[in-house]
Amino acid sequence: MTRRLEIIVMCAALLVAAAGLASSTEQSFAVEPDDRSAVVDSTVSLPCKVNDLAGKLQWTKDDFALGTNRNLSYHGYPRYAMTGSDAIGEYNLKLNPVTLDDDGVYQCQVGTGKRGDPAIRSRKATLTVLVPPNRPRITPQGDTIYLTENSPIDLECISEGGKPHAEITWTDGNGKVIEDGTEMSVEAMAAESKRFTTKSVLRFIPKMEHHNTSISCLAHNSAVDKKLQTKIHLNVKFAPKITLTIAGPARKLVEGSDVQFLCLTKANPPEVSYRWFVNDQYAPSEVTSELWLFNISRRLHNSLVRCEAQNSVEKTEESKALSILYKPQFKNRPKNVQADNGSYVTIMCDVDSNPPPTIEWTFEKTKRVVSVTGNLTVQVTNLTVGRYHCKATTSRFGDVNAEATVSMRGKPVINSPHIQYGPLSETVRLECIAISSPVADRILWTYHGVNIGSKKDQNYYAVLEDPIDDGVKSTLIIRKSVQEHFGTYNCTAHNEYGSDTMMIVLVPQKDFMLILAIIGAVGGIIVMILIISVIGFCRRTTSQKNKKAKSDFNGESEVDNKQNAAARESDASSNVSDIKMETGTGSSLSNYRYKIDYGADSLTVTTTATAVDDQHPRSATPKSGGGSQTTLPGGGGGIPLAGPVPVDPRYATAAGYLGHMHPHNAMHHPLANGTVIADYADPLNYVRYTNNHLADRPTSSNNGYIAADRLYDQMPPPQTVIALSSSSSSSPSPKLSLDATARPSTGGDPATLLQYSATYGNPYLRPASAQWPAQPPRPLQKYDAYGRPEPPPYSAVGKGKRKTAAAGHGPSAAAVPVGPNYHIGVAKRQTLATHV
């Protein structure tokens, strides 16, 4: 029981202690306001919560009490109110809507409680009211501003009314922020000190790339989430921007080719004029955007081609260096050098080419490459002196070569022929070539121990000295050499290192040209003799063949051959010996005889025709009269076959009567019945009858020779007697009487007329024969290789059958072959067709 009482007493004591402890707790802030910002026209709440609130609670603004009533509108602040629950001691200050006037310092305060609790105050909280800035503007104003490239301009962007002040940024047309060249300033607005005006200046240098772009100004502060933007369009005038290119596909320029340059420009305004320059040399003819260079050479390598383009803004230019490929060429050829033994010399292989060449130096003695650089340095010794070859090679153009000689200084060495030749009685030259480094300064000539060729000795001798590679050539000239000048001469060359001597023997020179001329002349004569012999042999062979063909006739006697030979000899003195005569084809053995009776008062011509083929001899009985002359086939007298034929003047005009009968100058042919027909023309005018004369024989040329033309007698007519009578030799018009036998029933055919000329024996040059009716060939007629009738032999026709017509009386009568070709019968026999 006691134990239970002790427990109860202890619990009561604890309760009393807890009640006393609770009555001693003071009011305090559970939540205090903090700094806040609010945008104008938004709502903001400042928190305030108090534990064990015992006193009155109110808010202050800038240390000015707003009131203790939760609805502060009773205190003149309709937009203010204290929200929250009294039970939990929550008194938040709500501002709706926030205005710029709400910007200030706020504090939550609790007054002294009823039990004497002390008053408490919260920490101060600043309410910042944010005001968005106005949309910025750019000056100069306008949607587009016109600028000139590289002309600076200040663009100003202004943003007003912001709180805090606006932040301004510049961007280009691509949205890239422009940081360089901007300057910003902030000023409080005069009417409202809490709001600000922000200005940003962009110092701008426009470029070509700014043309047709824009620039933007952006303004923002903490009151807005999205930046405010103003844009302006730029129109930039700029000078031409040049791109200088070579037309065509990308290729390398080669020497000798043509090249076209293009000056491509971009400009505002686009009207552009062009000018071209090559190495600063103006090309006035080129005024377009193109330039042609023809047949470019290495002289233009690395040259500058410049294009100038100009518009209203400015003139600009662009240059391009030419890179021309060209074959290697020596700028300076290697030069020979001389030096003392042991010294060093340098020889250069200066070659210009594009691309650069590959150089090789080769020593001639060893045929080995000794250097691959342009400059070759050599130490002069007995082993290194000699010729060095420089070879410059390019892959595209091949190579070039040159050489230089490295010589060691020393005494001269004479290098000339030991024996030299010269013509007698002419100018002779002796040469003495001295090779040395340095060149010999003195060369002396002596002959028989006497110095010659000096200025004092100019009668016969003179000395000329000519520089050559690595030395000098001395020439001793001997004028009008004589035998005493031929012998041994001494040539001595001197320089500072010593001398050298050579004996030169002058030998008379044989006149080889004369020997050659004699040999040529003799050879020419031999050749001409051979040619003439060949021609003579050919002509003799041909002549023998022709002679054999002409003499190949049956029944020709040896006497006839002799007569032919005599006749050919007579042709040598005749001017018609070239004329060929073809015999009649009526019969190969035809024989015609003429008998002419010269009477006192009359002339009787009797014709007798005989032939082997014709068994009926044709004859006529002549009248008796005066003397007569008979010509037999084998006789030597009578009328000659060629040469001048005398004609009796009494009978020169005996054809007067026939002239009346035949006024058309027709050629007449006596027929078998004794009549005369005129049914064919006279192509060659052998016998023509005129009104006044009768030609009873062939017409003669002006030199008295008978024209060697005749008629072929295919059908020999019968005997015809033509009687010419005259009362006296002085009668002016003799009488003509025609007496003939009866005409045969078959009639007579006109003879074929042929011309005796140089075309005889040539079937291609011979003129066409008269077109007479073709006659059947006689069986005994022979033809040559060309189809022509072979001529009768030169002797009388018929072997052993010569017949003599002994008609006539007295010495004046003669029997002469007669017929239709009677005018030929008085010509010399065996003289025609003897040679061609």
C-alpha cells in the first residue's frame, strides 16, 4: 500500500512541473519572408509564420505599417492581403497585381502579447519589381540601309523602359553574335527613375559578304523570357571581286601553246570595265573579261598577268603568275678553264628549264659520272685534266649536252701535220697549231735557219694568227711559190711556261684536178665512140633487113643488081632521092614503052604495053617523021627518071585542046578504046589540063625535077596511040588527034593514086589511098609485111623478057614505055625507093 502511494505522489509532482513549464513559452517566427522579384502585373506572396502568436501581427513596407487586418484593403491597400491560417500562425503578404510601386523592403512584425510576451520582427525582404523593356529600334531607321564597302558606319540600337535595364546584343544575318565594335550605355528614365533606357552602338565596317544580308538588335532583361528583336536589311555597294582563272580543264602550260585567261568578277553595281596587263604592260586591245596569249614562251615564265576591273565604287585588280613548262636550255654554257697543277677550278652547267633538270657531269677519260650538281669543282692534276661533259635531263623534254675542258697551265704543244702540200706558182699556206694554257704569245717561222714572215719580210711571206679552242693557229702564207720554197720549215711556239718546235715539210702538190679532167675527157670520148658504134650497127642491121626485103623478088638478075647499085649512086646527086616510088600493081611484070617521033610537022607518041600475065601485046604504029629516040629498059639513054627533064618548048602548050574539053582540071585516064574519061579527081595534081596548055608529062618543080608521084595500074589498058601534030615548030597552037583501039567490053578501071613521100614504107604515116572500087587480087601479086603490093625490081620487068619496041623511022623515033602512067615513064629508072 505504501508502495502504491509513493507512485501516485511522484506522478502528481511530474504533472505540476509540466504545467509550470508550459506557462513560461514565448511567441517566435516559424517562417520569415525572403527577397523576391516579381514582374509587373504578376502576383507575389511574401511568407510569414509565427509560433505561439500572442501579439498583433502586421506587415511593413519600407518601414511603413500596412495594417493588422488580414484584408488590408481596409487600410487603403486594395491589392494587398494577408493570407494563411490563424491556427497555425500563418500571415503571408500577397500582392496582386504587382506594380512598379510595390518595389520595396517588406518586414513581418508581431507586437507584445497579453502575458507580456515581447514583440518580434522578421528579417527584411526586398521585393524587386521587374519591368520588360520596350522593343528596340535601330537608327538610322528604315527597313533597308545603303552602305558602301569598307566605309565605317555606326548603327545604334535603343531599348527603353526596362527594369532592370535591357541587355542589347547584335547579330548578323546568320544569327552570329557581333561582339566586336559594340558599345552599350544605360540611363534612367527621367519620368520614372526606376526604369531605364539602354543604348548600344555598333561600329560597323560593311563588306561584300554583308550585301543582301541583315543585322538584328536584340534586347532583353530578367522580366522577359524571349528577347525582343529588330532587323534591318543591308545593301552594300562594293568594288569588283576578281577571280582570275585559266580557261579549260586544269592543265599545265607548255611552251608554244595558247592560253586563255578569264577575269571573273562579282560587283555591286554589276557594271564593270576591264583592263589587262602582262608584266605591267598594258594590252589596250583587250577590253573584255577574256585575254588570249598565243605561242607562249619561256620568257613569260613567272610573269604576272593582271586583270583590272572597275565599277562606280572602286577599281580592283588580281594577278596570276605563269608557270610554263619548257625544255632545257643553257643560260651560260660551260667554259674552258686553265689552272696550275694542284689548284682547284669550278665549271658550271647553268641550264634553265621547267621543271628543273637533273644534272650529270661525266669525265671523258673514264666515262664515269663525277657530279650531279650544277657546279663541278675539280683539282687540276695530270689525271683530272681533260673534257667534262654536262648533261641536263628533264622527264618531259629530253636532255641537252655541253662540254668544258680543264687544262693545266704549261708550255705549248704543236699539233699540226708534219708534211703539208702546196701548189707550185700559187699561194701556199702552212699551218702551225699550238695548244697550250696560257695561249702561246709568240710563234716563229724559220726556213733554212732564217726567220721569215716578219713585218720586214713581206715580199714572199706573211703570217696570220687566229685564236682557236685551247690555243692559237699560225698560218704561213707563201705568195707565188717557186721550187725553192719547198722544203723543211721550223715552227716554234712560246709562252711563259716554255716552248715547243716542229719541223714541217712543204711538198709540191700534184695537180690532181688536171689528171681527173684528162681521165674524164678520155672516158667521155670512149663512151661516145661506143654509143656511135652501137647506133651505126643498129642502123646497118636495119638497112640490111630493108635491102633484103626489097631485093627478094623472083627472077632478078645479077645485072639488075649492078644497075640498082648504079642507080643508087645517082641518087646521091639528085634532090629527090628521098622520094620512094611504088610500081604498078596490075601485074608484077608489067612493062610499058614509049615511042616518041619528032617529025617536022607532027609528034606521034606510040604506047606499047606488054605483060607476062597479058598474052596480047598492046601496040600502035607510029607515024613516020623526023628523028626519034628510043629508051629501052636496060638502056642508059633516054629521059632520066629523076633530075631535070628538058621539055621542048614546041609542046609546052600542046594541051590547049584538051583544056576546052576538060575545064575542071580533071585527071584523065586513056581507056582501051582510046577515049579519055574524067570520072575521078586528081588528088595530087600529077597532070592537069588547062585551057591553054597540055602537059604530056608530069609537072616539074621549080628546080626542074619531076614530081615523084605515080599511079598504080591495077588493070593495064590496051595500046593507045596519041598523035600530036603541028604544022611547024613555031605554030602557036598545035593540033591534037586521038586515035585508039576499040574499047574492051569490060572497060577499064581507074588506077589507084598513091603519093611518093617520106611516109613510104610506114603504114602508120602513109596517107589514106584514094577510095576506088576494090579490085580482086591477082594470083601472082606479092605483098609485104604491111599488106602493100611489093614494088617491081629496079631492072626491066621479067627475067630475060625485056622487049624493045623498034617502031618508028629515023634516028628521031624511039620506043618508050607508055600507058596510063606514061608521064612516069620518062623518069630515071631504079632511083626511087632506094633508101628511107
